[in-house]
Amino acid sequence: MTEFGKTLTVSETTIPGLLVVDLPVHGDSRGWFKENWQREKMVAAGLPDFGPVQNNISFNDAVGTTRGIHAEPWDKWVSVATGKIFGAWVDLRAGDTFGTVFTTEIDPSRAILVPRGVGNSYQTLEADTAYTYLVNDHWSPDAEYSFLNLADETAAIAWPIPLSDVEISAKDLAHPRLADVTPIGPRKILVLGGSGQLGLALQAAFADADHVEYTTRETLDIRADDLPSARRWRDYGVIINAAAFTAVDLAETPEGREDAWAANATAVAALARIATDNGITLVHVSSDYVFDGTKASPYTESDPVRPLGVYGQTKAAGDAVVATVPRHYIVRTSWVIGEGRNFVRTMASLAERGIAPRVVGDQIGRLTFTDDLAAAITHLLSSAAPFGVYNVTGAGEPRSWADIARAVYRLTGHDPGGVTDVSTAEYFADQAGPIAPRPLNSVLDLHRIESTGWRPRDADAALEAYLATNG
């Protein structure tokens, strides 16, 4: 008999992400009623908001009907409307828990959330059993599936009715044993701007993992009208937007303004829609230029944005759109140093050539090396940190650009006294063309990212290490 009046309770199992849920069923002499999926209550109780898009029912006439172990690239919410089943689940995902088995009985007062890649099967224990399941993707012939033989000796599922005595399809009996199953990999990670300085650092951080894909504007134009159909987006779990228009002075020109808004706002809005519609985590890299630099202390994630120029305005607009995505990380950074031309390499070259430069001394901030920025992004993802905005820079005492130039001269064995401080206004006084306003204070508060367990590298120590390998 179905138990009435249970408390809504979520329980973990031996398979990560496979959750058993006791459901309140309300019954009387007329029958019973239950809320089979109630988003508000169930998410509050600890279930993920997995976004179902299709509801299916499998009706089974006889006791002992057995349906085979299928792992699919979507999540399932399994329950029964009438009758009872013995359910068996086998983890067919790549990883340490591959092959783990969990079994339990399901009646109308119990349901189970089956994560993507976990093999699902059942055997009916009562006649006229109606097995129901919600899924968060539509069936596709191009999707990645995996199957396991119901009688596999390694899994050793203790079927209550022997398989020799039940109704079962020849197809299910022909599936491979566990040793021959190809594990289902994780959902893909898409890195936009894969050939840029952060994209290259992310390639090193992910160590050429098979499920990570890198694109450039030539291979995937995020400004194109067909972006929503450019990929089977349900196969992706994360999009990292490491692409942006970053020419801050060019953004002040008519043609640059158009490109900056297209790349940093319009295209980001298209990514946000795709991420929202497909349950994708969107990681978006932002900038200290969203602030006006007038604050006397480090900027926190909750400080209001007040961009001074067009570039900062477009980045602030992109941030606002990304913040509407249910699963998002906005990673705000400053003074980024990586592969290719950059301030540190320029100063090292000037030092080597014996040039005494004039360097801005009234802009204050911290360097951020791309390998540290990539490490912070992978940490947020792997640790399942709370979604939201995170400041990520190097740690330590804030410096001016002139201070950093002197450190480069000293670390490369040259006289730091050759560096002369000038104001921002003096530095740009004789330069032709539009000049974007710069925030004088670019120091970002790091307490929130540190609270997740990630420790930023000291910017001075990181500079010394960078010059040791890139000087």
C-alpha cells in the first residue's frame, strides 16, 4: 500500500547526483493525489532546478516487465502514477564512481532524480503500473547514449524476479557488459576567445581535456544571427566567454563604438539567452573599467558601476545581462598579463634597450596573470561556488604602473631609477585621436573569491615568476 502523509524529503545515494525523494501523497476513500513535480517546494527542499521540458508515461500490463539499463544525455525525474517498481541505476559516467549500483522500490510516494549519464532501468512489481518520467531535453538521434546488459555479472543487480522469468526485450539482453561500456563524458565546456591570452591560459588549465572546446571568431561568430542553432547547446554544461572588444581608446571612435557594443553587449545578450534556455553555466569575464575609479578603498562586487568611457559602458551592459542567467559567474578583473604583447614585456624590452620611460603613476591597481585568472575560473566551476560576481586579481599591496615598471627594471637587472612618474593627463597630453578615460583606482576587493577557498597569488611574486620565464 502507498504510504500517505510523508514529509517531502531529499536523500542522497551512493551514486553522486542520484537523489531519492519521499513525496507527500494525500489519500482518502476516493483515491489519492500528489504533486509529482512542484518546482518551488522541491528546489527549496534541495533538489536542483533541472528544467524539465517533456513528460513521458510508460504503461506496463504485467508483473515482472523489465526495461533495460539506458544512460542518456539528460536528467530524469522518475516516479510512478500507479503500481510499484523495483528500480536499478548504474553510474555509466566517466570517473571514480563508474559502475556503482543503486536499487530501491518506487511507489507513488517516492521519486528519484536521475542525473545525465546514469543508467536507468526498472522491473514492475504490480500489474498495471504506470511509470512516468520528466526529462529536460528532447530526444535526438545525435545525442550520446550508453547501454548496459541487464544481466551483467559485474553490476550484479539483485532483480526480485529472475530475468529468466520476466518479459524483456531481445535488444535489452543484447547490450554490452560493463567492461565493454563506453563511459559517458561530462557535458562540454565551450571557451570563446580560445586563441586569446586568457583562452591560451585556459587551454593549459584544462590540460587538453576532451570535453573542452575552444573557438575563435572564425570558427564561431557569437554575433551571427544563427548562433542559437550553431551547436546542440544541450550538450554543453559551461560557456566561458573569454572573448571581448578590449581596445579602450578605439571604442571612443564611431566605428570602434559600434564594434564594442556588438561584441561586449549584443553578443553577450545572445549567449545569455542560450545559457538560460539550455541550463548552461555562463562564465563572463568583466573589467575594472565598469567603475569610475574615484573610490578611496578597493571596489567590492556589490559596488554600483559608474563607467567613464564606452568600453566600460559596454562591459557594464554585458554584466547586467549575464546577471539574469540563473547559472552565472561574472569574473571581474584588472591589468591582465598573459601571452603576447603586454605592459610587463614592453617594460622589460625598454630596460634591455637602456630606455628611461615616463610611466603613469596615478593609476593604482594589481596585476592579474592569465594563468591565475584561468585557475580562479576552473576553481569556481569545480567547487560549485555560489553563482554571482567575483573579483579576481593578484593579491598584495596595490601598485601604480610606474611602480610595476620599476619592479620590472629591478628584476631584470636594470636601474629602476630610470623610470619617471607622470600623471595620466600628462601621459596622454600629446597623443592624437580619442583617448578613453581611465579609472585611477582599479583595486578590487578579493574577500569573496577567498571565501570560496581560492587564494590569489601575490602579484609581486607572480611578476617575478613571469619574468623568469618570459623575460
